Amino acid sequence: MKTDFLVIGSGAAGLAFALKAATYGHVTIVTKGEMSECNTNYAQGGICSVTYAPDSFEKHIHDTLICGAGKCNPEAVELVVRRAPELIKDLIAWGTQFDKTPDGRFELNREGGHSEHRILHHEDLTGAEIERALIESVRRHPNITVLEHHFAIDLLTQHHLGEFVTRHTRGLACFGAYVLNEKTNEIETMLSKFTIVATGGCGNVYSTTSNPVVATGDGIAMCHRAKAITENMEFIQFHPTTLYNPSEKPNFLITEAMRGFGAILRLQNGEEFMDKYHPMKSLAPRDVVARAIYREMTKRGEEFVYLDVRHKDPDSIRSHFPNIYEKCLSIGIDITRDLIPVTPAAHYCCGGVKVDLNSHTSIKRLYALGETACTGLHGANRLASNSLIEAVVYADQAAKHAATLIDKVEIQEGIPDWDFEGTQHTEEMLMIIQSKREMQSIMSNYVGIVRSNLSLHRAMRRLSILYEETEGLYSMTKPNRELCELRNMIAIAYLVIKQGEELKESVGCHYNNDYPKA
Ligand code: FAD
Ligand code: SIN
């Protein structure tokens, strides 16, 4: 199969890129499940953009830089904040409906770390609304082909032509990907002028996460194997408030917008506690709140704290948060009258594949977008609701950049088809499930909200056994989705631990007890 643009992933980043790039050439989107299975579909709070005074670009830039704790790339921050209103207009043109007040102005949410209300939203289902509008636009577009149930296994580079090229060799380029058609079980060679990795995040590396099961870090792992540069992987953001409901996976999110609306965090004994940790109390930046909850829970041997919104008007609660209201009611919690038990869970990968301002990676003809990419916007800790806007701004940057190169690039000939059939080991699926659980518990126990040199070291030792066993299995077997996802998650875990070991300080989402913060 040959195409101009091979887009891997059908979240906000992949779909927005496809809609932009289809003007310049044919786009093929491959996605490993149904189109809407992605983190985007679960986003609740909304999407940031400076809309009305007294908000300003300067304030949004300032909040993003403060939250990023000195690790942001100021150019990336400027770019996203200043281009956001333009891309919001595109989302609206593609059919997204954001909530408005009776006088016709956009209704704006506020979340942790924001000095102003600046988050456009659609009830508490913003991601699903954006995803719906993008999918409908993509389905209608004559120059875009969508292949669901197509799992990208690996990127194609000079290594597949038998050439030895290192990361430091100028000229390492990407020619497409090997993709497993999950319906036929065939591995297809998909060749492209440009490859766009938009495979989302990696929350499933941990035992508890807000991310759907598709978030296994495939794209970051593929890029790492292809020798692209990754960075900031140690900055895994934990969302402070997911619903404590131990039998449920993934953890259901209780949006931070509820704290922006006035909800207060309380201990199980009813006391408020965030005033001990930050002047912005329950609306402090996310890393601060997650760590405060973690400390209070471990000190008391408890597994959750409470979120309290009972003091707000019940009709207003139901109209702002209909999805959360219904969900909690389904397990016997009426949020207008009852406290909501919440606990932190792995939520967002602030790092990823290092890209420039055009979302281009360190490998030619390869772009990374959305949660897969590390643009420098988030630094050590992402400001809430900055990721959807980053995904669409960088999708536009990448499409424009690729358009300037498309006439100079040819489809690469001579890439061999996948030729290894392998065998199926009888206990393979059991081994994969067990290894996945082990890896998740290693990461949750030793590489969670608070780490130490010893815990990182232990995690690496334990992970290396899983790595060897999984690579052994992979070398004997015809790849299937579960095995590839496990292999990818182990690669992600390795990058989080290794980059965490290299950072000799506590900053943002990476808190190491051996380098206590002043
Ligand atoms: P995704 O939307 O995750 O899409 C990735 C796609 O890649 C999926 O279609 C997946 O199936 C596909 N894929 C993965 N691996 C492969 C493979 N090997 N082969 C083929 N396809 C593959 N951000 C905000 O800005 N505001 C919010 O309010 C907000 N709320 C959130 C709430 C929740 C519960 C979660 C989990 C996240 C939230 N975020 C929010 C973060 C935000 O949703 C994500 O960062 C963003 O949607 C990522 O978009 P994406 O396109 O990069 O990835
Ligand atoms: C939320 O709604 O709390 C999530 C927002 C985000 O992760 O950006």
C-alpha cells in the first residue's frame, strides 16, 4: 500500500492532521480499534484558548510556564497560546459545539493552575464532542482513507534496507510502517512519503489510570526503536481526582473543572487539607494536588480522599456535569448530596518523541503529534486542558511543513515485506497477561507519584527480567496486538525509569525523595 501521508492514530491529533493534509495529498489513517477509541474521546474539562478580556495571551503563557516548572520551551508555549483561537475556529468549522451562556458568549471553565476562566467545553464531554465532529469530517473527505483494526507494529527506516544508520547519522528517514491487519491477521507493508505518529499516551503502563486500554505508548516505543530522540518521559502526570471504585478499569475521571466550579478536597474525616500545601488550595497545579493527596493517604493508610461539591446549587451541578452526575448515581453516589471518593491515577505523558515547532522528529519524513510528542509546551507538568489545543495546533504546523516538502519526496522502493511467520506458544497469552500485570505493579509501586533513587533502581532491575522474557517471546512468535503492546509498554517503562534516573532533582511531576524540594 502506498500513500502520501500515513497517519497512525485517530484521536484529535491524527484526525486534525488528516483534515489539514488532505488538501496536499492522499491521507491514510490506520487505527488499532474503532476510530473513537482514544484518550480524546474521554476528555472532560475542555480545551484552552484565550477568548475574552480580562484574559490575555500573556496570562495563559505565564500560567503554562509556571505549571511547567522551568522545563517548558517558551517558543512552543508562545506558538500554542497565540495560535489557539485560530484552531478553535477550525474545530467549530468542522462541527464542534462548545457550550454558550444565554447571552451567546462561550461559557468558560477554570481548572488547576489557571489564573482565569479560559477553557471552552461541551458539558463534561468535550473530548467526545470534538472526536465526533472530527470523525464526521474525516468520513466525508474524499482524500482520506480510514483503516480501523490496523495495528502499527514498527516504523520503516534504512534498517529495513539492510543499512546501518545510527541516531547520529544525518539522513535517518522514515518510509512508512509495518501494520497488522487485525481482521486478516496479515502484516502489511505501508509505504508513505510522510509518516505521522499520533498514537496518544501510555497510561496503561500503570495499574491505575484514567486512560482507555488503547493507551499503551505504542508510537513512542516505535519511534524509540527507530532511534528517534525521546525526552521528558519521567514527567508522568497523575490526575488527582479519579473516582475511587476499585472494581472499575480504567478509573473514571472527576474533572478538575469541578474544583474550578468550587468543589473542595477533604480528608475522610471531613477536614480540608490543601491550604497546608499551596495558596491556590484545591485549584493548585496538578502535581502539587496529586502529591498532597498521596501524602495524606499514605500518612493515614487510606486509599481515597473526598471531593465535596454539596454546597453548590444542585441544578447547576447537574447541568454542568451531567455525565459525572449520572456515572456517580449509577454506583449509588448522588453528588449533589454525597461526598465523592477520589484517588489519583496515571493520566498524561508530558514527555514523548522530541519534535521541533513543526512537530518534526529527529528522523526525516517522520512527525509525532499530540500526546505522543514532546513539543516542550508542558515542561515538567502540563497545565490542565492544554493538550487538546496542543494536538490541533501542532497538527496544523506539521501539515503545512509537510506540504512544503511533498514534491521533493518519493515513496521508497525496496522495503521487504514482513517474512517471519513464527509459531504460537500455547501459554503465550497467559504469559502476556501476567507480565503486563507485573510491569504495571512495578511502575505503580516504584515509579509512581513519589520516587527515590532506590525505587527507580529496583524498578529497572525487575523490568529487565520482563524485558528479556518478552523479547524472547517476540523473537519466536508471529506478532499479535497483545504481545506488541506489552513490548511497547516495557519500552515506555524503561524510558520513564531511565530518564527519571538521569534527572538529579525533583521537579514538576517527577518527585524524587533523594532530592527533596526546598
Ligand atoms: P489519542 O486521542 O489517545 O489517540 C490515539 C490514537 O492512536 C487512538 O485512536 C489509538 O487507538 C491509536 N493507536 C495507538 N496505538 C496504535 C497503534 N499501534 N496502531 C494504530 N493505532 C494506534 N486534555 C485536555 O486538553 N482537556 C481535557 O479536558 C482532557 N481530559 C482528559 C480526560 C481523560 C479521562 C483523559 C484520559 C485525558 C484527558 N486529556 C485532556 C488529555 C487528552 O485527552 C489527550 O492528551 C489527547 O486527547 C491526546 O490526543 P491524541 O490524538 O494525541 O491521542
Ligand atoms: C480534567 O477534566 O480534569 C482533565 C483535564 C486535562 O487533563 O487536561
